[in-house]
Amino acid sequence: MKIATIIIARLMPLWIVVFAMWGISEPDLFKGWNMATGPALGLVLFIMGLTLDRSRLGILLKKPKIPLLGSLGKWIIGAVVSIIIGLLFFGVSELFYGIIMAGIVPSGTSANLNALIGRGDLALSITMSAFDTLIGPLLTPLLAKVIIGTSVHFAYLPFLWKMTRIVFIPLIFGILLQNYYPKLNDFIKPYASIISALSLYVVVLGITAKSSSSLLAHTYVLPALFLCVVIQVVLQMLLGFGYAKWIGCTDAECRSMLFEVGICNSALATVLASDAFGSLAALASMANMVANLTLGSLAGVILSTIPLRERNKVNSH
């Protein structure tokens, strides 16, 4: 199982690139897979709810200051960075919409794993991820309407419903199922990372196959696009770390917030962008997914080699 986890889940950045190239080069093999992208993401959120350590969520109720401030900062930083970077690179265009979507979705599931690897505060990471995921079905459509809706037709209510059925319902169902059948947690947990990774690969293959013709017709945008998303992810991570320092977090909390702010759920953004704005918007969000998975893993490994500093704040939260 450990070997399978390493091959399937820990090598995720490599497999995402491989499957993306496969989907682009052989789109006919995966014709119709785009219909499975929503259910595949819902499965990831269901697994998260089913395996979530609910005792960790008590932190949000007992010491809400840092998780709430952290989540507020995440949504503001993600939106502002995405607007600025997207406009600088692409102006108001379909690619811009995809860049925006990648910055206004909840934090990515790999943020928790990278926080663990990078010696961050895992409890804070899990709490922020859970809170982000719960409020995401409201905030993501709202921000998309405010930022994008003025320049393109945007159906708010269908978008809100899609977010709800992909994110909120599977997550809550997983938490409730865990509550009534706690042994499911022990059974599923060893396989959670593998199932989540395989689900994300389905998303990548479905989206790339659908976007293949559009991508091949716009290969000239790829250098600028990947430079754009690398800057987007790096800026969000650095600003997340700096923001955590500013609000008085410990070193471990700063590391967690770096990942929570920098790594958004770009797989979800890709599905939403594809449905709402088209294949080029989905391509931009997917490029962000490749960048944040790769850069996030790299940051986690680098931070794991750096000892934690002593507490730099008063224990007030």
C-alpha cells in the first residue's frame, strides 16, 4: 500500500503532466470523460468528509481568531493577485476568466498534505480547509459574479448549484456518514490519498480531452500562460506567509497558511471554468493546477529541511 501511495499519490505532479499530454494528444480515447469530472471531484470532497478528524474542527469554535483571519486573507489575496496577474498577462479574455477562477475557489486538498510535510500546523490547515470548503459554494459564485459577471454573461444560480452539489453536499454527506458509521473512517483512510489522486486524474483527462482542439489551436499562449500561473501561485504563497506573520502567527502556522493561501482547488476551478466560460478558461485553471501541485510539493520538501522557529507571539488565540 505504501508503494502504491507513493506511485499514485506522491508523484501526482508528474502524473498530471503525463495525463494532460495524453488527453491532449489522444482526445478520442477519452471522449465523454468530461461528464465524469464533476462526480470525480465530488468523490474527492466526499472522501475528505469521510476521513476528516472532526475533533480538529473544534479549534474553529474554541480559538477562532487565526483560522477566521487566515480564511479572510486567503480569499482576499487569491482574488486580488488573480485579477492583477490575469489582467497584466491576458487582459479581459477567456484566459483571464480561467486565471480568476483558479484564485477564487477553496484551498486545494494537497494543502493539508504539504502542510504536514513542511512542518506546518496541521490542525490549522485542516480547520481552514474545512471552513473554506463550507463557505466556498457561496463565495466562489459571488466573487465570480462581481469580478467576471460585468464583462461576460454569467448564470449565477446554476453556478451556485453546481458548487453546492460538487462541494458542499458530498462533504457534508461524508461527515454525516462518518458520524453514523465511524468504522468507515478507519477502512477508507489508508486508501484516501490514492482514491483522491485517481479522481483528479479523471478530471485532468476529461478536461484536456475536451480542450484538446482549442489548446492545439492556441499553443502560442502556453509559455505566457505557464509563466503567469507560476507567478500567481508563488505570489499567493509568499503573501500568505507574510500575511500570517502580520497577524501574529507562529512559524508553524505561517507555513500552513502559505499552503492554504497558495494552493487553491484548481481542479474544481477547471471544471467550473470549462462549464461557465469555455475551454481556454479551463486550460488556464488547469495550468494553475499543474503549477500549484508542483510548486506546493517543492515548497513542502524545502520547508521540511528548515527547523521551526520558537513561538513568536503571545498565545492569545
